[in-house]
Amino acid sequence: MKYSPRPYWTEVAERIQARGLRNFLAGDDTPFYRYQRSRFLEEFRKINFRDKSVLEVGCGPGGNLEVIHSANPKRLVGCDISQKMIDLATQNLKSILPDVELILTDGVTLPFEDESMDIACTVTVLHHNTDEEMLVRLMREICRVTREKVFLFESTSNKIKAGESTITRPIGHYQTIMGEYGFKLTEVKYISVFFSRLTSAVITRLMSLRKRKEGEPIPSMVIACQRACLPLTRLLDRCFTGQRGLTKMLFEQKA
Ligand SMILES: C[S@@+](CC[C@H](N)C(=O)[O-])C[C@H]1O[C@@H](n2cnc3c(N)ncnc32)[C@H](O)[C@@H]1O
């Protein structure tokens, strides 16, 4: 069946829910993805959200919204194309819910006034928008509703590489689209997890007896082997930083 974000992520949300509440990994729960999320959070926590109106597009189960909330934003909104993801975020964020607006979107339009948000961000969302027209329409909307800064945390590569549900694009691709809608690239940082990703992918491929669906339980041997390799590979990740993989891109409104 052809990949389409809404049904795909709704099914993933059902599998995440089966793992129990407050599991914020918006896909597979493996030692590698936990590590990658911790590396991402190191960078994400440096952003100054205090007293800002903040929008996360593609908020999934709500883990990033919880982090933003702890920084005391003025207004906090999460939106997602999947109602099931919104439901998960609603359950996960129950204790802070009066402070967080959660909104279902159609994937291409954002129901907010022009420049009504100081900051907008996406975290591993656009690289799951494989349809170029959908990507451009969504990015135009993100630029329309944002006054100051847009943070994109997406996988990038030196040329376009398309998979079933993922597409990695060069930074320049995002830069061109954002430029057309009035934002310039002011910072790039690679969150290098190259060796860990490679090792974990090889382990998963060699040890998985059948093709799994994203978010399904992982064989315990895969978990044990990934865990055993991570102490070494995470050291290598810090020593050799390749220019690809999960990338922080900061765009600011042109003067
Ligand atoms: C890999 S998950 C990431 C979730 C969250 N950002 C995080 O880091 O935990 C991707 C999320 O983006 C949502 N999504 C994908 N395409 C979208 C779109 N065009 N508009 C809004 N949400 C979208 C999916 O439903 C899913 O919840």
C-alpha cells in the first residue's frame, strides 16, 4: 500500500499506546532510538522558549511539548495530522494540559493567524512527508504563521534519498523553500549518531526474522546487542561527525 502520513502514523500511534503511557518515542522503542532522542534533547533544551508563543508541527505523543512547557512559554500549541497521536499526547500531557493546545490538522494548512507564533518547530516530521507538494505547502504555512524563528530537526543527506515512509533531503532543499517564504538559514548543527545508527541497523537487519512494522515490539536479542554496542559507538559518534543524519536547522525571518 502507498505510504500516506495520516493512516501510517495512526497505526504507529496504536502500537505506541500498546507499550504504555508516557513512552515518548514516536516509532520504534530501541536502545538506539532512546540514545538518539537523548542527543536530540541535549540540543533542543538549549532553545530559549521562555515567554514565547511556540508551535510544534507534528507533535506525536507529546514528549517535546513537555520539554517546551518546562521552559515556561507564553503559549504552547501542538498539532498533528493523526487524531490518534493527538489522543496520545492528550493522555501523556494530562497534568499540564490546561497550558497546551492540541489541534488536529490536515497536513498542509495550519489554523492560525499570520505571524501568531514566535517560534515554530518540527522534529522528524518533514522527512516523513515524502510528497513534495505536501512538503512545500506545509512549509509555506509554517513560515506564514511564524514571526521569529523556525527550528527544523530533520534527517538530511547530501542528495535526496527516498525510502517508503522517509525521505532525506539536502539542507539546501529546505533552505530554498524557506527562502521563498521569507526565512534565511542562520545555523546548522549535525546531531551525529552515525556509527550507532549504522551498527543498530545492521544488528536489526541480521536478527529480525520477519519484516516488522514501525512501533512493533523489538526482539530481545536485538535490544541486548544494540545495548552492548552503544557504549563504543556513542564514543565514535562524538569523535567523527559526518555531515548527515539528524540535523538542526535554524531559520530566521528575513529583515
Ligand atoms: C516521527 S513522529 C515525531 C513526533 C514528534 N515530533 C517527536 O519528535 O516525538 C512524526 C509525527 O509527525 C506527524 N506528521 C507527519 N506529517 C505531518 C503533517 N504533514 N502535518 C502534521 N503532522 C504530521 C505524524 O502523525 C507523527 O505524529
